Amino acid sequence: MKYRKEILGEIKRVVIKIGSKALANKENKISLSRIKYLASSVDYLRSKNIECLIVSSGAILAGNEFFSLNIKNLNIVKKQALASLGQIKLMSYYIKAFQSKKIDVSQLLLTNDIFGDRKRFLNTRATILELIKMNITPIINENDTVSVDEIMFGDNDILASKVASMMDADCLILLTDIDGLYSSNPKNNKKAELIQILQEDKFDSQIINDTSADISYGGMKSKIDAALEVSKFGIPTIIANGKKKDELLKIFNYENIGTAIVPNPVKIKNRKKWIGIGPKSSGKLFLDDGASDAITNKGKSLLPSGILKIEGKFFKGQQVVCFNNTTNKPIAKGLISYSAKEVDLVKGKKSTEIEKILGYKYSDEIINRDNMVILQFAI
């Protein structure tokens, strides 16, 4: 019990994501009773002055209640049509369940591109803050109906992680249909053990034995990806069973429920949060060990001398990902000071040589420290 309190600390704002698997009953339809469980938990948390944001899957599942199709075999256009139909029905469930607790809800449908535009990013954040101020609980989902590959989150776990980071949440809760992360797939291995606590930097990707999903894109891997995404912003994640009635209440009473993922303790400034979760990466830089160490352990900017090679086409001001060339692991994201063509010309050179090579110089750094987010524990 003690370690959970140490992990969570004082919670003032929480993002709760509930997946299709947690919402589905035995007939693969939306379970109103589960949304009522959620409403009761939110009512309790609000009484403790904890602000709650809900990220809810289930639009496609709700739309399919009219047809009973095999969702797994449908193409993206048919899934989007079901989402269009189901989003209204899903919200009707939320309105009904939350009204029983005298809680007003709103709907926000987001696409990934809002996180790449700082003005839209800040506007979305301001809207959500105003809803909270008005004592309204936001129900957030991906805008499945209009999303295409370029602007899709791919999974609501990732959406939830970006919302949690954007809104400076103190905790991310991912509710699914099993009790948490196991040492192996519990559906295939009866001896699989629940992992109650997991340090971000100790995570071993080999313990994930994901399964295909019949009613959603989500799986355990996407939940771990989401947890690692918010971990670099100092946000803890708990993966728990959303089918159980009092699971959220137990979590906030610091009981050992689900899997708790302990984050990086370093706090990141708001502008850097946008760099980390917002712009879509346009290229890759592969760095030698010296430059990698300078960035991750010594708080330095990236200079041209540490760059071994580049990939992709990018322009000044776009986001790129830095990789350690030896381990091939991502170590940082940042806003680049030069284009790909320019970086290719000066890579491996000293900063004093930039002007001689290019005929001009914007800065000594390829990525300034103030425009960089470290991904120390990325897997």
C-alpha cells in the first residue's frame, strides 16, 4: 500500500482511459452498467477535488450494435461509418450514466494533427481547462470518422497519453479487460504472474506477448507505449481491470490494484511537452557515443561534430529524433536548426566550420538544448 502512495503522490487531475474491451459485455455490446461504474467513481473522485478527464473507446462497438458485424474483418471505411453511427449512441450511454450522478459531460473528438500545431494544441488545452472550470467532465475520443493514416493516433491509449501530457495530469489510468501486465500472456499461460510495479527503465519488451483484438486496435503493447510516453513527463500510469466495479476507488485508496509503472522523476517544461508529444517527426539523426552521452547525461545541446548520419527530408524548425548509433535506440526529440541538406553537409564537423561550409550560420547547435526532450529510457 505504501509504495502506491509514493508513486501516485497527491493527485489533483487524472486522465482515465477506458477501452472497448472493458466496455464490452458478453454480446460484444456496450455495457451501460460499466459506464455507470465509471460515473460513480468519477463522482467519488470529484468529491475529493480530483479533476477527471475520460478518454473513451467504443464508438465502433456501439455502432455495430445495429448490425452485429465481424468488426475484425471490416475495412477502415466501414469502421469509420460504424464510428459515425456509434459515437452518438456511445455518448447517449455516457449522458444517461453520468446524469444519474448529476454530472454534465461534453464530447471532444480529436485527431493527431492538433498536437503538431502549437496554436491548435494550446486552443484544445484551453477548451478542456474551461470545461473543467465549468465543472463539466470531458469525454474524449479519436475522431475515427475523418481520421486517415497521417492524422490517426492508432490507438486510444496513445491518445490518452497525449492528453495526459498536454493537460499536466498527475496520473494516467488505462482500464482494460485484464488485471494488468503479466509476466506472459495469462490467456495462454495459467502460471503467468501479475506485475504489480514496474520501473520505467527496467521494462523488458520481451515480457509482452500481445494478442490480436477482435473489437479494438488496443493491446497490452499500446498500453506500455502510452505509459512510456507519459513517463518522460513524470506521469505515473496504472493499468487495471475496467470490468470490475470498484477498481478506480481501490486505486485511489492506494490498494495494490493492477500494474503501476513508475515514471522518470524529471519534470519537463510545458513548451518541451509540446515538442515531445506534438510535432510529427520528419527525420532521424544518428549520433556517436560522445554526443549521445553529452545529451542524455550532461545536459548539452547537439553539435554537428557528433552526427554520423541522417535519414529523411526535413526543414529548419521541424522535429527530428536522435538515435544512439551504437545501440540504435532513440535518445531525444528536438526542433532542428538546419535542414536535412544542410546537416548532411556539416555532420561530423566543428561548429566553427559551419559558416565556411554553408556560407552562413544560424547557430552553433544543430538542436539547442531548450528545443530538445530527452528520451532516456526509450526501448
